[in-house]
Amino acid sequence: MDQSTCVIVGGGPAGAVLALLLARAGVQVTLLEKHGDFLRDFRGDTIHPSTLQLLDELGLAGEFDRLPHRKAQRMTVWTDDAMVPIADLSRLPGRYGYIAFVPQWDFLNLVTDAAKRYPTFRLVMNAEVHDVIREGDAVRGVRYRDADGEHELRAALTVATDGRHSDVRRAAGLVPVEHGAPMDVLWFRLPRESTDPDQLFLRVSTGHMMVAINRETYWQLAYLIPKGGFDALRARGIEALRGPVAGLLPFLADRVGLLSGFGEVNVLSVALNRLRRWHRPGLLIIGDAAHAMSPVFGVGINLAVQDAVAAANLLAGPLAAGTEIPESLLARVQRRRTPPTVITQFAQRVVQDRLISRALSGDARPLRLPRDISRLPVIGALARRFIGFGVRPEHVGTPAGSHDV
């Protein structure tokens, strides 16, 4: 039977960052990832100023900046009547007045490569966790399978960061409270021409809504549909998607024919939920496993990373010292991260109810927005800080061990 001080299940942003911070503090940590690599397309990959600042604090800003990425300083809503600036991140304090769009696999490789510099870190790929090890009421590790068969990994602390469909959460008998979402999202790509717009924007019209992300050589497009509406759309044929895209974004009208079928479309079933309790004795649940976020504001990665930093700040010392981790300490992680989660989800629900539901229902009343929300004295400042830093930005408080490089 294998052992580790801490086992983290799920190699997404929360798991990778937590593993790096714990290994950096001298904690023996094993990160289990069920896939053989991090190459999953259409994952969220907006790295906000709060996360960029954390990378700087970890000495990884230079390495991150060398990754292929695009910087976006302004968030804009494109209605039928006008382009309305929502947030101008260039006016944020500090070095990072922008959102960086970088493929999530590049971000995860960067973080796990940094973690590999520490001898107390271990990454196990193709490790599918299917159960937890119990001793009475306490969780003492996990059971997983890989190409070599079944394995048990015992640990003083198990952390579930395995996403909104968390197997660890299910095995522990924890069920999130659903808060609902009126939409699902269809992700797909179309080529980009040099004469196209160059900024990120949200396109809103009666009955339709989509997000366009400039990837230099192509557009990553997110077309919103009513919740559960994909089968009905697919039954109408691919033209039912091509037509609205060309209507919303006329500069793409000559390219929508390249979308040959729904096999080129990825469907994201949007969820908005959170656990009432993020812990059991020996078990902590953070990130999407604790609170699935709507894609509104694109903050999911960054909230998960903030969870990881808060957890590391509270847990690294006791784990490194080999002391027992009381459940009350795990509860402190939840208490610290619940307010930003609740506030962010409330803001997402407001946008879903007031904007997205209205648009997708075909409400023909005109959407009335100020000409430039980003420059309104109070609202503009709140919008850019909320998008850029979140409600409670965390900072690295864990020590760098003697093996720091």
C-alpha cells in the first residue's frame, strides 16, 4: 500500500496550484490525474490579474509570459445598437491590467513542471480514482486504477479538486445544492482573418447570445442555447447554428459553411451549485468540486486557484510538521472561501436572470445600457475589480522550502 502526506485528486488549476504550494513548503504530496495529459479543448483558460499576481509571487511570471497568449484589457458587450465597454482592466492597480488567454494545458504544464522541481512532489497520470479509504468517519486516502491495475494510496489528508462531476465527492456522500442555470454553451471554432475585430466581446441580440474570443488564427466561439436545448437544435440540422452565427457576427458569414456538422461542436452543460459542507474528517473539497461556477465573467479558474492558495496557507504548516489535521482546520478553509463564492455566484445569477434568460427567451424589448459602463465612477471601478481580482484575492503565505529553485 502506497502512502503520502497529502493526496490531491484532479490535475486542474486548483489541484495543480495546491500541489505546487504544498511541495514548495516541504509537504509530501501526490497529485492524481485521470487523463494521460492536460489536452482538453474548450476548457476555461482566462487567467485573471489575481492569478497573474500569484504567479508573480511564486517567481513564475517570466515563464508564464513566454507562453503563447493574448492579453485583453477591455470587456465589451455588442448589442444590436452599439459596442458598450463594460470593464477597463488597464485601470487596475499593479502590473497586471489585463486578462491573459492561454490554453489551459499550457498553464497546467507550467504549474506542474514547477512542482516537479521539489522532491516531495509526485504526479501520477492515468490514475482514475473511484473510491475513498475510510477509517470510521474519517477519509484516509483513495483507491484508484491505472494500466497496472487497482491501487490504494493512504494519506493524512485527501483533497478533492476533480471538478463539477467529482468522483471523490460522490464517494464521500456529499451532494451540492443546485442553483440553476438557464443556458448551455456550444463551443466551436472558425478561422479568423486579419480584417476581423481584434477584441473579446459578448454579442447580445433578441433570442441569441454568444461570446467571441480572439485566438489570433481562429475564433473560439461560445453560442448560448436554452438549458437542455441541444437535441432540439441538432435535430434541425447544422444550418440552425450557422444562420444565427452569421446573423450575430456578419464578418463570419463567409466562413460559417466551414462548420460541417455538430461533430465539431462541444456542448458544455452549465451548472451553478455549491456544497453546504466542503469537508469530512481527513477530506477537503475545493474548486469546481465544491462550487461549480457559471461561465459568466469567466472567473472559474481563478476562484479555484484562490481556494487552493487559501487551503495551502492554512494547511501547509501542519502538514509539513506531520501533525494531525483537525476537521476544524478544514472548516476554516471553507469559512474563508465561502463569502467570495456566494457573492460571485449571486452576481452570476443576476446576469443569468436579468440578461441571459431575457435574451434567450426572445424578449424583444431593447437592452438599455449606458454608453460606457467602464467609465461610470463607482460601477466601472467595481466591475473591473470584481472581474480582475475577485471578492477576496489570496496571496501566497506558504514558505519556500530549502529545495526552492
